Amino acid sequence: MATRSKVGVVALSFVLVGCVVHFLSKSDDYVPQLSSESTDLKPSVGDQTVYWDLSDSSLKTPKKEAVPANDVALFMDEGVRYQFKQVSEQYQRDIQFPSYSKPLSKQDWAQLNPRPFVPHSVPLSGADLLSAEIVLDHFQTTREETLPVLVKVYGESERVTGVQINLSNVNESEGSIVTTALSRVEGETGEQWFEGEVKTAQLEKLSDGDVLIQAQLSFEQAEPAAISATFLLSDSVATLVGLEDSFVDGSDLIIPLEFDVEEDGLYRVRANLFDKSSEEPISHLNASFRLSSLNSSGQFNVHASVLRHSGSAGPYVLKDFSVIKSPETPGQKSAFGHTNAEQYEVSGFDLDSYSREEYQDELTQKRLEFLQKMSSDPL
């Protein structure tokens, strides 16, 4: 009975590890990255005798003694503490930088693509050896933004003579249909590209929600074919109209933001900061603030430790924006904003202009101490 109880406690500890990781993932945008070693734990169960059956000249499968339940529980206990150790070490590295200003690299796909549209190539019926896909800049867009569309056809066994796109609301069988013809442009070797854009006036004819975009392809000889995709359309509830001059405040570079606000509420705004000359990514920025017609400004803070980490004193470029109005009552949905420009230039300052104090947060330090205690104390 005692053995069952101990194994049950250890099993509960594994659940606790998962709960802690989930809790941290909801805190300060923390996403722990456990190394592959954490999924390849090898037991060390003391001196274990192995017996070999040598009744003939070939070695047979070794026979191992049964592992005592107490040793199994001990191994599981060590495994849980090892996982806590890995989480605590990654968390310690992560909290060197504030959640509002994290270092950014070219490998951070999710941060570099805040409204990702992921294209999917599909074979074309009736056109042997050809496939095609629709490519959009973003999955989510607003009526205040034009919608660039690119159709890529892979293969040249059949010449494509024309591409037309039709847009309609997914859940409205009798709604408006927007039609636009695409033009042939130069593409990669072995590919046929067609591009165009849907104007804001055309998007006005469509309702909020999921929109089906269908591309009709015509060929010189083969039968026509069609491919489709969906994106999310909405009105813009706030527009980033520009930036005020940046300035230094202690250990932070402050980037003031100015908005034209259609709906009051709590907004979360994200963007990426790049070095202007090298175009290297520097920091992923995020901020939350209330906006209204009477208070239409917010700001990004960039911590000096991130700027020193990159070695860039500016000037910078701010782009890859995401403007989201958070739901504040049950049943309310997120709403979206947009920007007047795709990118903005930000003035920089000598890195010695910033104060030298390291970033510290009392709450994250307490979380780290808890993880470190769990990785050292027996369960």
C-alpha cells in the first residue's frame, strides 16, 4: 500500500510539472523550450545483476531481475526533478529580458509573422503535373486595407492563360460575390505567377467573418480548374496613424504611438524592431493600454539590455504590426485594427545613454525560486 501511495504521488508530480509549464506559458508570454534530453531519461537503478543463459554457443536474450518498486519510484522522482531543473534553467534565461521587449532572431517565425497566412499547394484536376496555391499577406485583414493576392502555379506542362478570383462570405449562400482578374508576372523557374489586389471598396461589399477566396484557372488546352482558401475580414476599430519622436527614459527606449480610435477598449499592440542599416531583427515588442477618443496614445518600451544584446544603437525600423482589441465581457469577440503604413522609422541613441540597471521583476523571481526549489527538493 505504501508503494502504491508513493508511485501515485510521483505520478501526480508529473502532472504538476505540466501544470507549472502551462502556468508559465500564460505568464509574460513565456514558452519553455525543453531539450530533447528531457524525453530520453535513462534509469540508473543501482547495481543490477544480469544473468546470461549459455546453454548453447550463442548468447540468448539477457534476463534482468525485476526492478523493485521503490527504485522505480526513486527514478521517477529524479526524472520529475530533472524536468523541473530544465524548466527553471530556461525560465532563468528568459526572464533576463522583460516580457514587453524580448530579443528577436530570424528563427522566430511566429513573432515575425503576427497574422500568418499559410499557403497550401494542391494538385489541379485535369492538368497533369500541375499544382497551385493562393498566397495572401495575412490571414486576418480589415476593410481599410487593400488585399494583395498571388496565385502560384507549379509546373509548365500546361500554359495558364488567365486567373480570376472570386470572394464571398463562407456562411452566406446569397451574399455578394467580388470578382477580380489577376495579371501574369515573372515568377520562379518552373512556376507561373499571377497577382493582383482586391480594393477596399470591393471589400466593403462583404460581411465580417470568414471569406472564401476562389481562384479560377484557365489553360490553353486543359479543362479549367479551381483552388480556394479562406481569410478573416473585419472592420478596423483603431488605426495606428503614426509615431512621435522616440526618447530615452532610464533603461528604456520609449516609442510613442498615436491612434485614431473607433471603439474604446483595452488594446494589445505588437510589432518588431529592426536595425535600419543591416535589417537584422532586434526585439519583439508588445504593450497593452486603453484607447479611447479622448486618450488615443500608447507606447512601446524597448529595454536597453535587448539593444545592447543586439549591439544596435539605431536608427531602427518598426514593422509587422498587430493591433487587437481584447474582449472584456462574456461572449464578446476580439476586434482588430490596422496601420496607415507598413513600417515606421525610429530614431536611436548611443547605448551609453541608457542607465545600466538590469531588468528584474519581483513576481518572476518568485516563480524562479519556486522552480529551483522543486528541482532540488525530494518529492
